[in-house]
Amino acid sequence: MAKLSSMRECFLEISDPRMDRTKLHWLEDIICLAVLAVIGGAEGWEDIEAFGHDKLTWLKKYLRLPNGIPSHDTISRVFRILKPAEFEAAFLAWISSLHEQIGTQLIAIDGKTLRRSHDRKTMKSALHMVSAWSVANHVVMGHQSVDDKSNEITAIPKLLELLELKGAIVSIDAMGCQKEIAQKIVKRGGDYVLAVKDNQPSLHAAIDQYFEQADEEVNQRGSAKPYRVHTTRERSRDRYEERHYFISELPDELAHFQKEWPGLRSIGEAVTITQRDGKETCEVRHFILSGPAKVKQFAACVRGHWGIENSLHWVLDVTFNEDQSRICKDHGPHNFSLLRRFALSLIKQDKSPESVKRKRKRAGWNNDALARIAQLTT
């Protein structure tokens, strides 16, 4: 289990960007205070200061705080000049301490824009964060920032360099369906499940044609199915979804794509039929895989990829109000986004049967709940 002491050890490795004469507060105290405050509901620098004053007596059980609680201006200034790369490295060190216990299965990679993090005065565009999410364990495994969504292609390889991929399956949407990315995943010992769309037109058309012709042969000629099939059905109130997953070992007529796509072994198709309010919609998606044609594993990867949307991005927007944050100066937006992801990863490790929103409220109200979620030890 991660303890506050190990978190502090990670933060001790961060170089303090302040001048010595201005250091009234320990850097690790400021960072730990910010993490605890964000767990407890803080959404800005002023909130962190208020949280500290309200819980000063309790906080002194875990932090040194020789000069009390720093002002929100001090907190803001520290996070504006703190190097995000070092803060991320500290975060990843904490994640690595959990790695042996939680294991690594499916890692979903996707990006999210912090919509109000732009600064018109300096012509700074909104920050776009690419995150790697452990679907089974609900932990952010790493992040990489870029200036806009189009740069995800350059950010993903950098993010992959930070991750332990041996034995992992990496899923990425169509933006990341690039030969160089596939090569890096395989080279680092992982497998990939990459969505294929029109940004790879010849590959997309070939997969679509293969499954279409295979269906015709099965339906019209009664031929044996050249692919494996898995179907799931789910009903939720007024919504009914039926999902069909098809996967095939790479057919001979597509074998030439192996020269372009390192490790390519299988192709897949996912068909989702949704009925809602008397209307039916159908979505068809195509994939390439470096692993064998295991249809249930393929289905789990396709469905599990949306965990990064539902369990990370949606929660950051709805519960942490990330899109409403107006923090925009210097490294402030990047570092506060790391605080949210750090806090969410800790909250997700708490096994009590409550929503993230309720856990944050309870952590703000109840010191014992906060200590449990943050895994504090005296």
C-alpha cells in the first residue's frame, strides 16, 4: 500500500524552484497539502489554503508545517514554477510502488483537453493531456501534455517510453493508429489493440471488405465462419445494447500489411446496435491486433477502452470540474491536472462502495475517511 511517507520520499526528489530566502514552507509539505485538499474537494489554490486552515491541527500529525499553512499566493506560485516533468516523475514513482501489487493488464491511452486552461493574454492554447489508464486497477499510469489534440501522435510515443509494457495490452483510438506507435509497443514487450479508421484508408478498407465478404459467404453459401464471434446484450432502463465482436487471424489476402505494421497478427470488427426511444442505431468499428485471435479478450479490450472515458475523463469533468477550472498561468494548469489525477488514483484504490463524488465529500468532512483514502500513517 502507498503511504504518505513514500509519497513524501518521491516528492523529495523534486528540485525546489524557489530562492532559498523565500522558503518558509517545505516543498513536500505544500505538495502533500495540495494532494490531500484535492481529495477533499479543493478546486483551486484558495480552496487548498482554506482546507489547510480548517484541518491544521490534524495535518500536523503528518506534515511538518513549521510556519503554518502557506497562503494561496504561495501555493499558486510554487505550482506555477514547479517543473511538470519532475512532478510527473514523482507521480510515476508512486505508481511504480503499486505496480507489483496491482499488476498490469489493459492500458487505455486517450487524450483530454482542459478547455478553460487557455490564456488569451499570452496567446497560450488550452492544455491537452494524454493519459495512460489501467482499466482493471483504475490508476493513471502516466501522462503527457501537448498544446492541442492533433499532437497526440507525437505525445503517445513519449508516454509509452514512461510505461512498463511487458505483458500489457495497449488500446488506442484511431488517432494513435500509427506504424511507429505499433512498433514502439511491440518493441517494449506489449501487445496492441488499435482502432482503424479513414486515417489509414487502405488498411480500413481491406478489413471492412474482408468481414463483409466473409459474412456473405457464411450467409449465402453456408460456409464455415472464418472468424470467432462473441455477443453481449445489456439493458439499462430505456436503453438496449447488443454488441457483436468478430476476430480473425490475419488472412492471407491481408498478409502484406505485416510489412508495414510490426507484430500484426489479427484483425477485428465490433458492431454495436443500440435501441433507445424507439430508434435503432448501428456502429461498426475495425481494429488491428498484435495478439492472437482470442475473441473474449478482444471484446474485453474494446469495451474496456471506454473505461478511460467513463472512469477518468468523465469523472474529472463531472466530479472534479476540470473543464471549469480557470487556472491558466505558467505550469499551473498542468500541475493542477496532475493533482487531480493523483487524487483520483488514490480515491479509486479505496474499496468502500461509494461514488467518487461521495468519497471526496466524506474525505472533506471526516478526517478518518481522508486518512483511509490517502493511506496515511503516522
